[in-house]
Amino acid sequence: MKYRNCASALHVVVYPSLLLLQVKVSSSFCCCRRPLSGPFSHNHFQHAVTTSNPWNRIDAQLMQTLSKTNEEDSFSTGQSFYSSNRSYEILPLDEVLKYLGPISEIEDGDKKDHLQRGLSNQQAQTRLTQIGPNELKPPPKKSIWELWLEQFDDTLVKILVGVALASAAFSFSEVWDAVGDANFGGGISGPTEIVHVISSNPELKSTVLQSFVEPSIIIAILLLNAMVGVWQDLSAQSSLEALEKMQPRLATVLRYDVDCEAKWINDYDATQLVPGDIIRLRVGDSIPADARLVSLTSSTMDVDESCLTGESGSVGKLPGDEGLSGTQKNAGTDHGNTVPIQDQSSMLFSGCLVTRGSGCIALVVRTGLATQIGKIQSTLAEAQSEGDERKTPLGEQLDEFGTTLSYVIGAICVAVWAASIPHFTDSVFDTWIEGAIYYAKVGVALGVAAIPEGLPAVITLCLSLGTRRMAERNVIVRKLPSVETLGCTSVICTDKTGTLTSNQMTAVLFVTLETTQTNEITIVEHEVTGSSYNPIGSVIDVDREESIGNGAIADACAIMTLCNNARLIGHDDCTDDKEKGNDGQEALGDEAKAQYTIEGEPTEAALLILVEKLGPRDNEKISESPSIIASQNNGYFANSWDRYATLEFDRKRKSMSVLAKEQSGDDVSVNCSADQTKLFVKGAPGMLLQRCTHAKLRDGNIVPISVELRDQIEKTISSIGSRALRCIGLATKDGTSLEKHLLQEEEHYNDILKDSSKFADIETGLTFVGMVAIKDPPRPGVASSIDLCKQAGIRVIMITGDAMATAVAIAKDVHIFQDEDSAPCSEAGINAFEGKEFFAMSQSRQLEVVKYGNSVICRAEPADKQRLVKMLQSLGEIPAMTGDGVNDAPALQQASIGIAMGISGTEVAKEASDMVLVDDNFSTIVDAVEEGRCIYANMQAFINFLITGSDWSFPSHTFGLSPDADSFTFVVGKFGYSTAGLYIGLATVGIYASYFVDHGIALQDLSSWSTCDDPSSCSIYTDLAAPQTLALTTLVTTELLKALCTVSVDSSILKVGPQKNPWLLVGVMVPFGLNLAIIYTPALGKSFGLVPLTPLDWLHVFLWSLPIIFIDELQKYTARRRYDTDTSSTL
């Protein structure tokens, strides 16, 4: 009866709406407290339909629905459920299918069936409902209104807003009084009457306009800065949008329906993919989700993962469990053990591009935000929110200045008002309340006058001018405040590939086997001249005639040309480098990069360029266009042989080879007889040597490889590897040694080569020809730039995914590491660590390592950059971080200065950065820092001048603006600004008072001028044009002299004079000329209440003004002495 009740209840729930069954079925079974394998299983229902039991009358529709439900996967209700955190990259494929297959407990045959038919449409829809679509949804954006209000969440801006409101209030009060007086003392009934009175009185209209000039200017400045800030915030949000655009829109997926067979669906909406889906990929496809590679029809599959790893070049992928390393297999089901992305040979990642391979079948394991690119988006959003809260160094000091300024202004207002209390009852006021209000206005007016309201405009102007100067140095500034921050940079965290190095693989050594005079076999390393992709160069001690002989060099050229799918392209529309220098090396520059480019793998391109330097035609001695020079020697060897079959590269044998038949004709090689077939092989020299039985010497003799010779070659391979050079071995197999069925004449040779498992057997009995050592050379000028960084107190940390030996070798080449470096170091004796090793250390040890000297972190994972940036920021450093890949975006956003690469950088990296390098060159970063420090110094001088001119009534307590203490910029200091400001105020008031003293008025009488009752003495107070002119002229002259002194904030005017900045001289002469024009033009003088000055008056002006120069020089001298003392005490 219990079962019948359950069945009836289930029937009642399900029958009206079959959709509810998917939700209620599990709970209905639970109420029966019976497992699915018990009497209430699917078989029980099937039996019940065929019986006449009234309790078991379940219609066929319900039975079919239950059948589907039993088939439904246990994605959320069974014992095996989906988790995006499970480490599918380290699990055997069978176990991955256990978690992602259609049901939790299936036989091995069912697993294979799932790979052949995929998920059903119903299963996929259920998972899509539970997990959500396969798309990146950026966090909610702030509205324009919210961004607008944030621009006013600044201490100095708030003060300026208060100043604008106070100034507007005073202006309105003045207008109200003026309107009342103009209305002959009559009352004002409302706004309409006010407008009428103003419009009918021209003088009153002028007064009103003048009254609101100051608040209008302040408000206009604030609105302009707010608009710029909103625009920058909107630009910063676009990095998340760019990341979303990287997701593929379409996919090819395997699906089936209950009534239909499984079929591949092309152009399927990629957002509808779910874990467990089977997808198919081919060359050129963008991977739609994170997936495990299941099978291939081609022998290899390569994927471009540079957007995630930042490393150039495609990465080989292996199907099934072949891609699991020993470490991964040992990890088993321990999901805490993960491996770096670059080591996950069995995984395909969303957003990456398939560059080689066909018939690639993969199992989707993660979608949406659970993918690697989704995790980057989450981290990027977090870094962006932290960056919004972080202020620039200048911003922090402006906040400190604003806070102090608000207290000082309040104190000034109160002090002036309190000091004026005895004058509240002066005769000029009708009541003491009127006097109190008047002096309150005076106090607030003095406080307002102390505000440097032009400061935001000055900062914006300096930064804007700086962006133009940055552009001239190949730096595009995306965020205005970064110009100022760049001047304070104390650590540069940089990539290796493409930034420190040229990212142009170059052959540097050509290794041959030669005989000595005593007939002993020796291995000789020949240096290769030239660099980058320019084919002009040579191989030391190798004659070009040997490339068409019968020796090893001729075979090596043929191997490098034929075992190659790259292409070197010369552009005729670029400047010829041979006009710049004879050797074709020093004169390369940026033009060479544009003159010669490649298509294909950089390593293979390096071999093509070596052939051009070895081949019979000397590129240095002929006058041909770049398009011909780029391929004439390779064309010679390519035309000499017909490549009719290719044995593709795979990671097991680590080699590739081609079968080629020599062409008949006049223009063919003479190193072998016509119609000869050869197997040309290139690959990893260690594994290639194991399959070699003979070696070909430079003179053409072929000798067996003895034990001693093999040991000698292996030692050379180890030696080249220890120098962080990539080594490629070259070998051949003559037609006489080839199996007959591999010859082109055989009809079935192509069928035999379809089986890639036989490639290793074919590549046996080889003849070793030689080796080539390749490296990515440092960019010219990088070493000197890093030396300059050391002089300027900037440390350099290199972060790379390369191995330790390669990273350290490059670090030494570019002077990151030098013998005199003394910092906490690794066991290798230098400050270099692998990423896992470094972050496995204690936090105190990590901080100790990055606190001093230059460092190298190799085999770094994407998240390591952001962790390193946070660590440096916790030490008070101001780090700049370079990056080009999508994986670099969070670190670029987190860093104080994010620098993206303009050539190799992804759109996501550029959008997340503060600035973009046009040429991807580290030296450009140093140039930008130098320019940033120059801009910072200009801003410091400008702010010095502005605050000094604004704070003459009180000390400026805060501005100690300077770059890092290790830089060559000194600090004038807080006392300097205060002293200069006080003297400007003293000089202005002093000359004003001296005018009355010179006319017989005692100082004590000046303090009581309003109560003067002596007509002969009081008459001097009726015409104040002369003292006002003296005071204004002295104020202007003193401030302009101060401006001339601020060309440098630390160097004497005798050392760095105003002539260093011609525009400053113009900026000083123009306002001084305007002042003269106003004084000596009667109409203007009358309008401003000024009168012409006599020669004696000018003498007084300069006597009061010139001391500002001596005060400024004293301040700079004191600052330099203090800086020298502080520096010596820290050494």
C-alpha cells in the first residue's frame, strides 16, 4: 500500500505538468525510502504498466517520462555531481567521464557510447538550467550619475566646492545690496524685480558679472575635471568588455534526441554548451570552452595559448591520457594538486586558437566563469575595484594637503573674525551685528583667497601636456594620472619575451663535425653574425662555396630549407639597411623589423635566415631588393628538391622529417646524383642522436659514430643547453638506406605514412650532420637602460614562463644580474626563483627577497604577477607591470602602472593598462619613466609656485612632493613653501604700508585709520590708487621671480636657469607686460584703480621683490644638505 500511495502521489504531481516531474521525482522516491534499484525501479514501473493492478495504471506518457528521468544524468541529485573546481586536467579520462557522463554509474562501454553520441538535448537543457550559459557576464557597471558623484569624493575638490558656494553666497549678498541701493533703498519684492533693476542699470550689470566671475571659474574647473574623470572610468571598464568579446560565438557539438541518432551540429550557439558536451575542432577554430582532448585524426594538434600564458609559439596537445605527465597521474584524485597551464598537455582552453590538427574531438569540462578566461575576468574585476580605491602618490598628498588646508582655513576665518571683535562697533556700522557680519565676510574672504583654486586645472594641464611628450617617445597614455605615477615608479616588473628580448629567434651557433690535422674528429662551434630577422650576415670560418659541395654544410642547408613551413618576407617599401652600415647589424634598428617579417614558427624562421647566411649567394655583396634577398638561397635548395611526403612532428620522438627527391636540371645541387631520394630530419639533438648510426663530417666523409664520438656530441649538447640556447639537431638518411616502399615511385607509400606510429621506425639508421643553436637575443639598448634604472634607484624584476637557465642567462645579458649584486638569493647564488619555489616560502622570506636588488621569477603562472604586485605595494613600493596576454590583465589592473605591449599585446591587456608601448621595448619604459619624472618635477615646481602665491597669509604645511627617495630629485620641503609664501605676503603688505610711512603716517596710526579725525592726515586715505599699484606690482613681480626660480625644485638658479625653459620666459614676460600696459594706459589704469609708477617707485618694488630669489636659494641649499645627510646615513 505504501508503494501505491507513492505512485499515486507521483502520478498526481507529474500528470498535470510533466515539467514538475524533473523537480519532484527525487523527493517522491525519497518519501518511499527505497533505492532506485529496489522494487520501485524503472523495471517495476515497466512491469506495472503491463498488469491490470488498478494501483499501477500509469499511462504510457508517464512511463516514457520516467524512462527519460531514469536515463537523466545525476548531475545534481546523484552521488557523482559536477564541480567546476574539480581538477579535470590531472584525472584519467575514464574518471572525467564518470563525473561528466550522462549518468553516475556506467559501464566502460557506455562511456565510449557517450563519446560517440554526446548528450541528449534534454540532458543539455537540464545542465544549462543548473549551471547557466557559457558566457562571461561582467559585473554590474556603475551608472554615469554614480561615476559623476565619485569625482567629487576628494578632499580638495570638496574644499573647492565649499569655496565656490561661499563665494557665490558673498556675490549674491553683494548683488542684493547693490540692487537695493540702485532701487534707491526701496525693498525688493522678488526675483522679477531684481532682474528688472539689473537689466536697466549698466553699471549694476557690470558689478553683478564681476561678482560671479570667481565662483563661475571654480565651478567650470570642477565640472571639466569631473568630465575627464568620468571618461577615464568609462574607458577602464572596457577591459571587461574586451575580455567578453574573446569568447567564440559558434561551435560544432555532438547531440542526440530520443527518437533520433546522434549528429554533429555545426554553427551551434557556443553560449549553450554545457560540461559533458562533445565538441569537434579544426585548424583556425577558437576553442569555445575548457575541454579535455579525447582523440585526433591527425598525428598532432597545436594550440596558440599565448593569450593565457603570454609565451609565444604554439603548444602541442596530446589526446586521452597521453597528455598526463607522471606527476599528474600520481596526483590521482587529489584535486588540490594542479599544474601550470603551459604543462596541461591534455587540456584545451576557451578563447585559444587551434593552429594545427584535424578531427580534434574534445569533452567540455568547464564553461562560463569557471573557465580559465572566466577566472581571469573575476580576478580582473576584483583588481579593478581595488584600483578604484587606490590613489596615486600625488593624489594621496593632495588629500593630505586638502585636509590640513581645511583646518587652516577654518582657523583663519575664526582668528580674523575674533581679532576684529573690537571693531564691530566702529562708526561705519549702524549696529554691532552689521560689523560682525562684515568681518565674518572678511575672514571668509581671506580664507577663500588662500585656496589654490587653479590647482586641479594645473594638474590636468601638466598631465595632458605630458601625454603628448610621452607619445613622442612611443608611449600611448590611456589614463591621465598614470603620467604622474610613472615619475614615482620604484620597481619595474617586466616580461622577458618581446620586451627584454627581440622576440625574433636568431641562430647564433652552427655546429659541425670536422677532422683535425691529426685526423681526429672534433666538434667546432661557428659563430653566426647578424641578428633579428635580417638575413644579412655570415657564419664565421665557413665558406659559402661549401653549401653546394658534398659535405655536411650542403646537407644542413637542405635540411633547414625543406624541413620547414615558415616563410621569410622582405618588404621593398622599407629603407635599405645596407645604406646604414656595412655589416648589416648595428644599422638594423626599427626599420629592420618592418623590412623583414616572418610567417610561421619563429624557430623555423631562424633556420631559413641561417640558410641565407650559409648559402652560395652572398646577400652582403649583391644589390637586390629585400623581397629577393629574403629567399634567394632558400629558393635555391627548395628548387633542387621535390618534397613529396612529410612525417609530422610529435612529442614522443621530438622530430619531424621530409622525404624529398632531387630534381634534374641545370640549376640543381651537385651534392648528390640526380633522381636521388633522401630523408631529411630535424629535431631534439639528444633523441635524434640516439637514432643515428653514422656522422657526416664537414669535408663530406661519413664515419660510424663511436662511443667516444657520441659522448663528445652529448657533451656539446649539454654545453649549449647550459648557455640557455635552444639546440636543433640535423640528420639525413640516404636513398640507399631507405625502405623501398617509401620511394615516390611506389604507389602505396602514402598509405604507409598515414600511420604515425611508424615514423620513429622510419627515422632510424640516420646520419648525423650537425646542430644549430638558437636564442631570442636581447634588444639593443636594454642593458644600458637597466644600468640607468640602477642609477635612478629603480629595481627590475623579470617574470617569465621560461626555464631557470634561460631566464638567468638573459638576465645576465641585460645586466639584471651582475657580480656586485648582493641580495637574498636562491641556492644558485643569485636572486632567481621558480614561481612555485618562491611562493612556497614564508611570507617574511618572500618580502625579504623582493625588498632589495633585482630579481628573476621563472616558470611563473598567470596569477603570480598579481600576487607579486600586491606584495610590492605592501612594502610601499610603486610597481610598474608589463604584460601582453589576457592572463596579464589582472596584474596590469592591480599595478600602480600597467604597461601593455602595443605590437604583441591583446586587446584585453591594452584595455586594462594605464599606458601602451608602441614598440614593445623595455628601453621605452625607461624613457617613459625619465619623462614621467620630468613631468613630475614640472608639476612639483608648478604646484610650488601656485601654493606659494596662494598661501601668503598662512603657512603651507604639507607639500613635500618628490619621487622616490633614491631618485635624483630633492625635496624643497614644507618649510620652504611656508617661508616663500609668508615673504610674498610680507612684501605685498610691507610696500603698501611703507607708502604711508614715507608720507609721514606712523604705523600705529595705520591700525586706527577708520577713526582718523585729523583732516590733514586723513586726506591720504581718500586716494589709495598709488599704494594699491605698488602692492599689486610688488605681488606680481615677486611671484614672477618665484616662477623663474622654480625651473628646478632642487638645483640653484645659477645651475639650472630659466633659459632652460623658453616657454617659462614667455609666460613671465606676458603677464608682466600686461601689468605694465594696465598701469601706463590711462583708460585701463582708471578702470582698475591704478596709476603710473615713478622710477623711485620701481626701485621700491624691486627692493621688496628681489629677496624672494635669495630665500628660494637658501631653501634649495638646505634641502640638498638634508638630502645628502639622509642618503649618507642610509648607506
